Amino acid sequence: MGFAFAALNAMRQPTLRTEKRVDYFLFLAMSAWGLTLLASACELVTIYLALELSSYSLYILIPVRSHSKEAAEAGLKYILFGAAATALALYGLSWIVVDQHTTYLSVLATKSWSMAESPLAVMGLACFLGGIFFKLALFPFHFWCPDVYQGASNETAAFAATLPKLGAVIVLIRLCAVLKPELEVTGILALLAAVSVTYGNLCALAQKDLKRMLGFSSVAHAGYILCGLCAGTAEGLAAAAFYAMAYLFMNLLCFWVIARVSQDGRNLTYDDLNGLSARSPVLALCLAAAAFSLVSLPPTVGFIGKLWLITALWGHGYDWLVIVVCVNSAIAIFYYLSLVRHAYTEDPQGTVPEGSPAGTLPGAIALADNGAVSQIGAVALGILVVMLGVLPGPVYSAVLAASKLLLQ
């Protein structure tokens, strides 16, 4: 479903040349196929190969933005950081094989992952997790994220910000299922989660470019997801999986509105949203739903997802991490609700350009596509964001059952 929305969002791209459209959607599908293999893999070598398959396609897609030096720079940064993360993961994989003599997750779950008993395997697992953290944009593997989002086209950034992270979370759940809360690796994960949440939110406060803000936001949300994995329980794994799915829909909705508002495919700032409620009430309402969900306000899916993350953490040795999550959720209010403030309360300044359509607000950019498809897509994503917050039970129960099977 996420790929369907991402592909539909990419159908209209002002910065994509006509002769490159077929290749663009081919590599978009190949990346999604690699993520599907990544999510279904149960062996480390297969996970590594699927990770590379999904990454190679994005290496090609990110620079595809006509007449943009920023896109070329973003593509180069993504390739360089990706190569370093890949080397780190492959190096860690070799250590795991040397110490544990297997790459199958079902067998690795029966092995010892204590630093005192298997130091080589623990260091190898930490390195292999680093390659997954690159896809998740977790601190300190996040440096590519804001620059790539800013340089890539709005539609490509929407794909890179959503589906790869969901695939990475599924792999992390499989890997973290072999760990216990008292292990050294789990403590390191908790520390990385706290730093990633704090760093991402503080950096997002200072951003004006919307995609760059969402880039640092994704760093923070990667930390939120990792909090569930630190709990070491079926409830924690289920909460992490549910929140990853929630992040997919609410972030995709936010990018959907950005792509519709951007007239020529350029990057938007907060001021470009001024008067959006008058230009397109539907898009403004859907943007508000996405912002409320990202900041975890009821009755959205972001609220119930974060509530389950906090519940899973509490009482399992990481109560301090719950405090970090709550404080950072309060910090995030300032920049997420700025989207709503600009859309509903700010009046555009300036004069109406000569030749503009009747009804155009002063200083407001025209909507790139305010047709039925744009509004239906936004409404569909908005309904998912709200309904999964109002009726999360069936989805969460299915995820919890799968998590219990992993821990058996």
C-alpha cells in the first residue's frame, strides 16, 4: 500500500524529464522489491543483498532532478555514506560468521550475545546493525538524511523517507529478537535512541526548508522506533512495528501535500504554506492531520503508537528513556504545529501577480495539482492516519502475535 501511494505521488513530477519517466518508475519498483526481500529474509547474507538491491536503485533515483546541482550533491552524499555503511555491515557480518558459525536468524537466536562470552559476535552484530541504522537514519548514521531530502525531488524524497525505513525496522525487529534487555548491545541501543531523538528534534527546530525539517524529524522518529526494540519484549517489538507503519502513512501524507503545493517542484518553506486553508481546504486539513499525528496528538495513529512505545519501555529498566521521549515529544510541538499555523492563521503578503487566475491570494503560490486525484489521495491517507488511531486493535493484535512467535 505504501508503494502504491508513493508511486501515485510520483506520477506528476515537474522536475523529471519525459524520457526518464520509464527508467524512474523501473528503479522505484526495484527498490520496493529489494525492501520486500529485506522484510522477508531470515538469513544475514540475504538481508545484506536485499539491502544493497534497495539502496542501488535509490543511488540512481535521488540525483534525477532536472537542472539541480543540489540533487547531484545529494546523490553523491548518499552513495558515499551508503558505501561506508555497506562496508561496515559486511565487516560485521564476517565477524558474526567467524564467531557463531551461522548466518540463520533462527540459529543465532540460540547463541550467546554477551560481551563476556562472545565479544567478537557482539562487535560484529553492532557493525551489522550500523548498516541497518543507515537506512533508518539513526544517529550517528543520519548525516546524509537532511541533505538528501533537500536535494532530491519532492516525490523521490517522499519514497526515500518512508518505505526504506519500514524495511529497516522489520529487519531490526528480527535481529533484536535475539537480544535480551540486560545485554550490553541493548544498552547501547537505548543510548543511541535517546541521542537520536534529542538531536533530531533540536535540529528540526532551526529549519526553514520543509523537507530538511522532515529529514531531521526522521532522525528523531528513528530514535522513537528504537525505544520499542530496547524493551526486549513482544510488546516492545510490536510497538516498534506499529509505530513504523504509523510513520509510513503520516510522513507520506505530509510529503503528498508538499508535492501538491509545490508548483514547479521546488523546495518549500513554512511561508509557502501561508493561506493554504483558503486555497485548498482539503489539503490543509490533511496536512493538519499529518502534523497532529507526527506530534502524537489524539486521535491519530501517532498518538496511540507512541503510547504503546512508552508502555512497553516502562518497568523494563529504561524508565529514564520514557522521560526523554516525553520531553522530546513536547519539543516537537513547536515545529510540527508550525505547519498548521502557517496553513490556517498566516496571511500571504504581497500583491497578486498580473495574469494570475481569479481568486489567487496575494503572495500565494498556485497549487501544482488541485484535481480529484490529489484530493482523493490526500483524503485516503488522512483517513488511514485517523482510523488507525481510533481503531488500532486488529492491526496491533496481528503484530503482537507475530512478535511473540519471534521470541519463542
